[in-house]
Amino acid sequence: MTDREVLTPEELWRRYDDVETRVAAPLSERMLDLAGVGPGMRVLDLATGRGEPALRAARRVAPDGLVVGVEVAHGILEMAREKARRSGISNLDLRVADATSPLGIASNYFHAATVRWGLMYMKEPVASLMHVHRALLPTGVLVVALWAEPERVPYYTLPRRLLQRFRALPAPDPEAPGTFRYADLEKVRHDFGRAGFRIDHVEEMDVTVFESQSDAELVDWVRALGLTPLLNSLSESEQRAWERELTSEVRRRGGGSLRLGGVSRIVRACKL
Ligand SMILES: C[S@@+](CC[C@H](N)C(=O)[O-])C[C@H]1O[C@@H](n2cnc3c(N)ncnc32)[C@H](O)[C@@H]1O
């Protein structure tokens, strides 16, 4: 059996950054619209990763506004720095920090805060929400993007469902950090309330997260999202069968195109 390489998160993001940035852009733009981000504002973006939506926010608030992006993984944040340099963005302050610790940021300072696909992965999300609460002006707004229920998020669920034909997979723990930790809107309301926020708007968006021209590229992307070690434990013929089923199911759902994504909930909240 030939084992496929296991990509680190940084290798994964570097390889697929261009396509992912492009296809998921409507979500970032909608988050910034809902937060009312415009010229002169100060914006805090937590778990900014490769700079989403921080880089777009920095363009919107220029020339006098400021964006602070916080990300725990140094290598991933370096990609955001490179992108800011390439685009000539100078009003973006990118910091390596754990968003669940005090952020060392002035209180009552930001007009808006954003977290795109980040809160659910934090060890202590309520602590992080409390830091955001402190950092926001009394009129400040928080806009967060979260994944909906597993059955509506095929980019994550479909490859695993097909894999279960060959291997039993442990059920995800909804309390542990992970993709579906905030799939239940009641839990979102509960934790936002504990941190002093009131949710005033919720909407859903079907977001593409990856688009491919070839079966091989789609398979590589899905594998890189955490499935390679499991797949490497299958026989060569089982792996090929899984790949065939995956690509034909994705094509069938996409009317012939190779696209994967899922439903994101966009939640806007203000201070209680
Ligand atoms: C799925 S990525 C989303 C990145 C970016 N916001 C986007 O939408 O492309 C989740 C990010 O959250 C970061 N993260 C997880 N826990 C964190 C924490 N406690 N503090 C800061 N960043 C964190 C991860 O390192 C990762 O870059």
C-alpha cells in the first residue's frame, strides 16, 4: 500500500489558498456588510487565519481606519502578512495570540468584531467572547460565521459518510472544539448570552469552500482536511473505491462540477 503524504495545516492552506479565498469571498463580504464596516472604523478579527475577513476589512476602513487580526498559529498568520504586503495594505495589525487569553487590547475601542469559522475551534470560546465584549465600544457589533448541522455541511460530512462504508468512525463530540460545536443555534444563543451579547440577526449562506477542475485535486483537498491518516489505513483498492464514490457523488450533487461546501450561519450580536 502506498501512503499519501499528510499535509500540515500550513501546507494545506498554502496549496489551496487562492481557490478557497476566491470561492468563500461572498461570506466574508456579507459579514462585513452586516457589521456595517466602512471608512474610518476600527475592527477586530479573531482567528483570522490567512486574513479572512481581516484583509477585506482593512481595505474597507482605509485610509484612516484600523484592523487588528489575532491568530494563534504563527505560520498561518505569516500568510496573511504576505498577502497584506503584496496588496500594499498598511492599516492591518496582525498579532500571534490565543484569543481565549486577554488580548492586550484597549477596552471600549472597536466598532466591530468578526470571527469567520473560528469560534468553534477555540478551547474556551466563552472566554474569547468576553474579551471581544470588553474590546468593543458600547455600540459595537460582533459578526460570527459558524457551520450549520452536519447534514447541511457536505464538505465535511460527505467524505466521512462514504468512508464509513469501510471503517467505523467515532461520532464527533458536539461539546469538543470542532466544526459542529456551534451547529445548534440554541447553544450559540446560550454562550453569547453568558458573554454579555444579545443576538439581533441570524441568516444562512450556502458557501463553496473548494472548487476543482480535476478529480485528483478534489481528492487531495479532501484528504488533506484530516482524512489522510484514516485513508492510509485502508487497502489500495478500498482507497480507490472511496475516491471514485466521492468524486461521482460530488459531481452528481454539483450538476457535473466539482464543488464542495456547506451552509454557514452568520450571527450578528450587540452588547447587552
Ligand atoms: C478554519 S480557520 C478560519 C480562518 C479564517 N478566519 C478564515 O475564515 O479563513 C480557523 C482558525 O482559527 C484559529 N484558531 C483556533 N483557535 C484559536 C485561538 N484560541 N485563538 C486564535 N486563533 C485560533 C486556527 O489557528 C485557524 O487559523
